[in-house]
Amino acid sequence: MEYRGDKVEGYVFNIMKYSIHDGPGIRTTVFMKGCPLRCQWCHNPESQQLKPQLMRFSDRCIGCGKCAVVCPTGAIIIENKKMKFDMGKCNDCGKCTEVCYSGAMEMAGKTMTAAEVVKEVEKDNIFYEESGGGVTFSGGEPFMQPEFLKEMLKACKKKHIHTTVDTCGFVKKDTLIELSEYIDLFLYDLKIMDASLHMKYTGASNEIILENLKELTRLGKRIFIRIPIIPGINDDDESIDTTGEYLSKLSTFEQINILPYHNIAMEKYKRLGEEYSLGDLKTPSDDRMDEIAQRLKAYGFNVKIGG
């Protein structure tokens, strides 16, 4: 089969080295753009759109006005050495980032070839070998860029690099089955079991997600379940028990990670000019996280708090 890694391109918004929360061992996590869900608690809002986006760091602005000069749509105005920005006019062209010396304008996301990403991943091979780590493709939703993801997975497998994909599960089943051949471990997000609440808080049905989870267990794939704990949304005893009962009938999963909600992404929404709908929602207490862990352990699972 023809090698296409230097031809297939995709959008990546971050490559994080020395990660220890996205699978076993020391890993390189490749964050890919695009997601079919709109989870109200999303901590990577810059991942949602399948294109690079402008992020504004107003505290870094020195009021030089160069961005306003090059902006082709008139989205930027400098008054009294302060930047005023009209998101409705911005087309994310990125011209302002090219002249911004203070770093007040940055693009979230860039185009890379599969070969370029894998070359970056390979740099830390020694750490993967010593720790049992590898590469994790995250996002966003990696399966939103299936050809790009496939070429990276294939190349990593040829180089004997352990592959993990962090997925929301909202993906075409045929694509999931095809690419699962190259995936050693799935980090599978299970957010809300109630169908109507799932639609309300993520913008999509959970039917496909649950069916795909069944399919992966049928295929005998290695899966870690990841459950975000969002106060007032899915942290009540009934929700936890419903999740535990469902998973216990499906398979004996190697590990369940419960992830406490945090609001550290609020600033990202401001930089993108977007509203953060959950406001001042608080992080669940350590005691509550321990209680949830114990409820899930009662169903026979190995439960860990955090990534």
C-alpha cells in the first residue's frame, strides 16, 4: 500500500510531551481539532471547530496597533492603546498573529502532515520504551479526521509505538472498526447515561456512543472508561448507579477513571469570544469523589480518581 503520511494533512492544536494522564507510562498526547459534541463543561473549547481559530490574550496587548492595520475585515480597532475586537467580523485568517510581537494574538490549531506529527512523536521513543508509554491521540475528537488519524496510527504501529485514542465514541461504526486494528488502547468517555440529559448538555444523542462501546467490547479491545463528574448534571447517586449497572453488564473493564469537573477553561472561552454556560460551577469535593469511586467499585471495577 502506498505510503501517504507525507501527503495526508490534518489540524492539530497542541502536542504535549511527557504526559502521564492520557494512558499508561510517559506519553506524547496529540490534540486534534474538531468534535461532534458540544459538552457544556468542555475544557478544550479551542478543539471544537475543525479549523484553526484566533485566540486573544488581551492582558498581553501593548496597543501597538499593528494588528488593526493588517486585519482585512476591520475586526480590530485600537482606541487609547486598547484593543477592541468584533468577533462577528473575524474570519480567523491569522494575519494579526503574524505581526503581534507581544503574543496577544495566537492561532489555536495548525495544519500538519501525518509524517510531521509522527516525527515529533518519535523524538521521545526512549521514554516510551522505559515507561511502557507511547502516543495518545486526543482532542476534540480524533475520529473527526479519520484519514489523518489512520495514517498516524499506521505509522506509529510500524515503528512499534503504543497507540491510544481518547474518544467520545460519537463516530461512524465502520470507521471505528477499521481504525481499531491500529489502536492498542481506547480511553472511552461516558458522560451521561440519560438520553435526554445527554442531548441537553452535549448537543447529541448517546445512542451511537453506547452502541460503539458495545462493539469495541465485542471486538475484545482494551478500554479504559473515563467519566467526567459534573455537579448537578451527572454526579447524583442514581446517575452513578445507572452507569455502574450498565457497564457491569457489558464487560469487565480494566479501569474506570472518574474525572472531577474544574472550571480552569473559563479563560479559554473568553479568548475565543465565546460564552461559558456553566458559570461558577464548583469542583466536586474530595469526599464526594471518594463516595462516587466507592459506588462504582461496588460493581467490581478498578476505579481511579483523575486521569
